[in-house]
Amino acid sequence: LRSAAGVWGGLVQPGGSLRLTCTASGFSLYYGAIAWFRQAPGKEREGVSCINSSDGSTYYADSAKGRFTMSGDKSKNTVYLQMNSLKPGDTAVYYCATGPWGGSSCYNGNGMDYWGKGTQVTVSS
């Protein structure tokens, strides 16, 4: 399984903001579902947000609603995750992924074809 997408993140204080970027090379991100996932130590991977490439509809986990915004630039083959009002509970490794739309792909990543390497996001004072 190839991992061709990259994510850049970092360290931020509680209440702060951070934007993650995912860019693919060699293939198009925009052929099905494009999603952000995260995994905190000792916890299962969870879906954060997901875009259906065919119609642009976007979905968010309850934990992300109202604080996170997923967007994309098809011309740049890039997607973004703008995260505002960050909390320590948002600390995790964040991954972008793309794959066919449907099933549980946006919820738990099953069936996703390509995964970014992941980046650590730490929310701490």
C-alpha cells in the first residue's frame, strides 16, 4: 500500500489554531472519499472529517463540528484541515487518506487506498 500524501502539523496551545495540509503526487486525491483521521495513544483511529469528491459534501465527527473545517483545492491536488479552538483532547497523530466512497471508509478508514505518513499534533500549554 503506497503512502504518497504528506501532512504537516505541529505544537499549539489550547484555544489555538492549526492548519494541516495534505498533498498527493503521482495520483489524484479527488476520486472518491478524502478524509482526515486521527489516533491518540492507546485509542483507536477515528474519522475526523470526510469529503465526497463527487459532490463536495463534507462530514464531520461530533468532536470536530463547529471547530474544524475541511477544504480542498483540486487544482493543487491538496486538501486542508483548519482546526480552531484546539483542546488537549485533540492531541493525536493526524492522517489524511483517500479511497472509494462508501461503506465505513470515512468512519474508520477501512477500504481507503492511500494514506499519508501522519503528523503529530500536540495541544499543550
